[in-house]
Amino acid sequence: MGIVVPDLANSFFSQAISGIESIAEKEGYHTIISQTKDSYHKEIEVINHMANRYVDGLIITMSSETTEYTHLQQMHKSGLPIVFFDRIVDEINTYKVVCNNFESCYKATTQLIENGKRNIAFLANAPQLSITKERIGGYKTAMTDRLISSRDELIKFCPSGGSDFEEVELAIKQLMALDERPDAIFVAGDRLSMACLRAVKNLGIKSDELSIIGFSNVDIIDLLETPISHIRQRAFEMGQISMTMLLKIIEAKYPITDFETKVIDADIFWVEHLSV
């Protein structure tokens, strides 16, 4: 089985891979794991390599640079079983596993508002990613439902997803330089959350000036110096379901035409002063 993720050092992806392998090993399959480093060209390279190695199937989450999917569409049409997880492609009809991105962001933004926050900034990954669209959608809808305008100047995109620290630090500087500076920031990515915390610390921003909530599956997040509420995705479970779906395609006696997108709940953990 081929597994393609953007970054092996990312806690979310490493936990998902563990879930995939727990099912693969039990069913007698081996795995080949590659990372794209969020590069479109690297993604094409590793997928072609895996296809040439005659993998039985592919589990993939998209790189942040990928904006067109011809390479995957060709593989899919050729009969290679593919399952998407986390960052998915709507244009390809197959099984998909995602977090409840919209709902979790809606709930978290609503909680910030109920705790008196009004100028809530949003720090996002690349704008074309499925997770970015869903997470911004939840944030904006929560703001609208509470009669608060979601100002474009409060939304910053970091296409590198946190791997380029200067990009993140510049976004935080620009946000804090606004006339109506944010009183909270929602960080919509795992690695992005860690880069944001580092930038906030470097800029000398205190926790009573800026509340932070971000997606993070880092196990030691409770030990970090800067308090951060966080949304934890059930990565291991998502990996297990992805592998189970791939096996369903591979072992089917007849071609499958009716696919589903499985939505998995996420868990929200609040620092004490922002708790319900």
C-alpha cells in the first residue's frame, strides 16, 4: 500500500499513518510511505514511483501546492484504487475521510465570541485546499450568525502551512498592526499552530492580549509555555478508516460506484479562561 502525506514530522500525519499501518499489518499488507514536503512536483514524482512499484492501492492527502489533479485522475482511470483523507479532491469519485472541519471551526469560533472576543483573526493554509475552505466556512458562518462581520483584513493565508516561519511571523505582525487589532486568533493547521506560537512569543505578545486556538495533534501541547486552546483531530481513527476503505475497493468482487465521504468528529480543548 502506498501512503503519501505532505510532512512526516507533522503529528497529525504520523498518527494517521500509525492507524493505516495497524489495519494493513493485520490484513497482511506492507506499506510504502512518502512525503511531498507540500510540493506539487514532488507529489507527482512519488505517486508515479509508487505506481511503477505496483502498489495495490494508494492513500493520499494533497500537498498545499497542488491546484490541478490530472496525475491522480489518470491513475484513478487506470484502475489504481485511491482513498483520500484530510485534504481531499472533490473531482475524483472515490472514498474519502475527513475531519468535521466546518462544524469544529463553527463551534470554536462561537465559543470565542461567547467569551467576549469580537476581532477574531483567522490564519489559514493554502486557500485552494479543501480543509481551508471548510474551516474558513465554519469561522465565517459563526461570525455571521452572531452578527459580527468577518473582515477580510483579519484573514491571512500562509501557503507554506507553517514550514516558512517568516511567512507566519509577517502575517502575525500585519494582524497586530491593524487599527482594530485582533483579540483572538484561530489557526487552521497543525504545523501552522506551532509556528504561530513561536511568532507570538518572538513578538512579545502576551496571552492576555491575544487568545489563540489552533488545530494541533502535538502530544505535549499542554506543556507549552504559551497557553493555547486546540482542536485535536482523531488522526489514528481516520487512518484506520482510510485503510479499511481502501481494502474494500481492492477486495471488491465487482467495481464499486457508490462511494462515501466519512466525516470524523474532532475534540476541542480549551485553556481555563476560555472554557465553557
